[in-house]
Amino acid sequence: MKYFNLLRPSLDSFGLITQINSNDGGDTAQREGMFAFGAYLLHKYNLMGDAEFFFIKTRYRLVLNKLEVPDAPGNYVRHPDTSKWYSDSQNLSKWYKPWTWNSRYSRDQLIPNLLAMHALNLKDKFRHQFLAHLKRGLLFTNNTRNNHVYMNKEEHFQKVPHVEWKPGWKLPDITGPTIWGFYIRSTKFPIFNILLLLLDLEILINAILKLYISYKDPNDADDLNFILTLLFTKEFKPTLISKLSIFIYSKRKKAAPPPVGYLSEFGPQTALDLYFLRGNDPGPPLHRIYKDLMFLLKDIN
């Protein structure tokens, strides 16, 4: 249980991955998807044993059951703690009335779970999430409310008095070519594969932008889902464009994590190190888990 044991200090009373010190679950769904997808890769490349992989795969299905909205299959919450803003999931069954939704499940939460569901062959979960997304035209997530905001004004200022109270509706995150490419990579219909050359252009553009930004500000380290995206495209139906994207991003300038947390000189790894070590409330040590997978971003074959 080498890799799972690394995350044990991050588990809260729900048995879910949270911030280490505060047990904040605002990004639990992202972290769980990221860990499950990483487990798939570790097992595939013989870095994780069968027993641990079976345990993590079984656990991940149970995690998804905890996060899934009961009356709206395929829709998820960030964390199921109903005393917190990140469990909001009202009216999602009324997919035809988006102005009534009260949800916080963003694109950052959606991406790693799509990847993990497909990689771990959880076909029912993947299908339900696809169908829920299809009802939104494959164009939006359902996070129609601002993070850290409680809908009740009194409760809000009691729990987060430092956060401005903005309970109004907002446009949910847009989901475009990269996510559409995930769905194509998850099908067995080769007729759609030609579209990946077009859809992967968004990944290429982002790789160029992230490389440029890293030279302007090496400590801009919000690269988690982009790294997952590159790893997914490498494993499932890679294209010349996705390979070029990996090559470009592999040249990312290294960030400057605290010396005690520096796991590598490799730019993408330093971005993970910095992201999970910054601040007074470090995140779960997913950077340590993904360190063993960075060789995949150094080899574009």
C-alpha cells in the first residue's frame, strides 16, 4: 500500500482526500480523480502492485458513490459534507432550468474524474457523467455559484466572514475541444479519430502558453489538470499534435518550491511540488505520487 499510505494523513472523517491541516474538502473531487488516474498509470507501468491497484480502484468507485448527486446521476459534488458550501447540488435534476442550479462542480473537478473513470473502466460512471454533460450540450459544467459562498447570508458571515457574499448565479465553466477529445479517446469508433487532430490544437496552444508563462513567472504552478491531460493523450489515441504538446510543455521552466519539498529539477514536476506545498495548509502529497510518472512526459514516443 505504498502509494495509498502516502495519502492517509490527508483523509478526513468521510475517508476522502482533503487538505492536510484543515481537512478542507473544496477540491476533494479533483484530488480523488487525480489519485485514481495516477494509480492506473502506476499499475500499467509496473510501479504499483495488483493488490494495491485493486484496492484503489474499488475505493474509487465507493468515493464516486459518495460524491454523486442522488437525484441527478452523473452529477457530482466537490465533497459530501452538507455543512459546507462545496456540497451544494440543488436542482441539478432540472437540467433544462440552469438558472435554478446551485452547484460548485467545476471544470477542474470534471477533468480528472472523466480521465479516471475511463482509465479504470468504470463504464457506468463514465456513461452517466457523459449523459449529464450531454444535457448541457457538452458545453458547460454546472458550477453556477461562486466558491466559498453560502447561500444563507447569516451562515455565510458566520463561517467565512472574510469572503464577500455573492450568492447570485454565474456562468458555469465552458467545456470545449480538449474535453470533447477525451470523449473521442474513450470510444471505439475510429471514424471520429480524425477529429482529434483538430481538437488537440487547444492542447497545443495551452502548452505554448504555459511554456511562455513559465518564463515570465516560473511560480505560476496551476498545471495539475494540464499535466493529467497530457498523460491521458499519451496513453489513449495520441496524435502528432498531442505529442508535440508534450514535447513543448516538457521544456517548462522549473518553479521554486521550498527546498524541503523539491523532488526534481524537471519543470513539470516542480510545478506540482510548488502547488501542493505552498501556503500554511499543504495539499495531499499527490506531487510525490506523480513524481514516479514524470518519465512519461520526458519521452514523447
